[in-house]
Amino acid sequence: MRKTLVAANWKMHGTKAFAVELLEKLNSGLESGKCSAQVVICPPYPYLGVVADKMGQAELGAQNLSEQPSGAYTGEVSAEMLLDCGARYAIIGHSERRSLYGEGNELVAAKYAAAKAAGLIPILCVGESLEEREAGKTLQIVAEQIQAVIALGLPETWQNAVVAYEPVWAIGTGKTATPEQAQEVHQFIRQQLGEAGGATQILYGGSVKAANAEELFAKPDIDGALVGGASLKADEFTKICCAAN
Ligand code: 13P
């Protein structure tokens, strides 16, 4: 039985004071809602420590990491450093990293390997653009993104790992994939993961809100959500987390 996981991707938003206030409201909301979901908060790097001190029932994650273990890589942050700051998860290959910072499938796979080697749980993001969907290439694109990780031949590739399906056209646009569209791709992803995929949590991301979380979570292969905009509003995010109850 896979537990529902709801992860917050704060992206590059907020201040220290904002982070503290949001966490305090979220903690009390999760407690009073008797929220059964696993909750992961991924703040900007400088606020990892602030959030780590206020976690409550939630766990800490990062939005990115370096594929390198250490060394002369100015501006980069390693998996070990994230663990040292209390993180247990790291988002890998978010579409904004892929499209704005040129992260290709190979680099994303190397980052995935770095997270696994250090004992961090990667949240591997995959998903197609609108153009790719309209060209009927959704499953092909997602398969290529997953196969790049499989090609590394890591031990127990999909254990202690999470996959997030985030169609690029649904991110920050208010256009959510329908539960049926998402389920189709989630089921396909689970097949791609092979035998171990039965236990791997597969999250949906892209304009998830309190109003659509429950119908998404009701699908058999949707095990939770990776939430951007709505994770910056305590009430809304709490409702998404509790939609799994
Ligand atoms: P939105 O929830 O704002 O669409 O963002 C989704 C996302 O990119 C989460 O990683």
C-alpha cells in the first residue's frame, strides 16, 4: 500500500519571515486536520535551516542538487550538504531546471544517482511540453526521461525514490491535466519502472489546488502531488494534504 505524499515546491519565493509564518500555519493546520499524508517541504536553499527547525510532521526537501559529491563547483550544493541540513528528499530534473538551465536527461540522471548514492530520496520530475502532447509524443518523452535513469543501472533504482509527472503545459498555468489524462501517464510510468514500480510513489504536479486534489488522488496510480503556487498558501496547501484522508 503506497502512502499519499504531498510535496511543496516553493520555487524562488518568500523571505525568512514568510517561511516561518507559513510553516507555523501549516503545522497547526496539518495537526488539527489530522492529516494522514506524508508532507515534504522544499524551500529555497537559504531557508533549509529555518524550515528544518520548524518541521512538525512534515519532512524537508531541496529543489535541486549538484551531480558532484564535492569540489570546486561555485554556487552548487551537494547531496551530502543537503542531508547535513536535515533534508531527506530532493527534487531532480524539474521542468524549470530542464528548460531554463539546460538540464538534459543525462545530467538529470547523474543528479538522480548522486542523490541515491548519498541516501537522499530523489523526486524525479518528468513530463511533456504542450507541443509534444499535441504531437502525440507524451509517452515517448516520458519514457526517454525515465530510461535515462534506468540506463545507469543503479542498484535498486526505484526503491526509496519518488517520480513526479508534471506536464509542462499544466505548470503554473491553472490548466490541470484531467484525472484521466494524468492516470494514463502514471500507469505508463509505473510500467516503465518495472517490478519495483509497484511500491514507488508517483506524484502528479501542475496546477494542483484544493478543488482538484481529491479527484486526482482517487486515481489508482496517483499517489499524491507536487505543488507549486498553492503550496505558498497555508490553508490551500493544508486542504490538499488533507484531501488524502
Ligand atoms: P504549480 O502548482 O504552480 O502549477 O507548479 C507545479 C510545479 O512546478 C511543482 O513542482
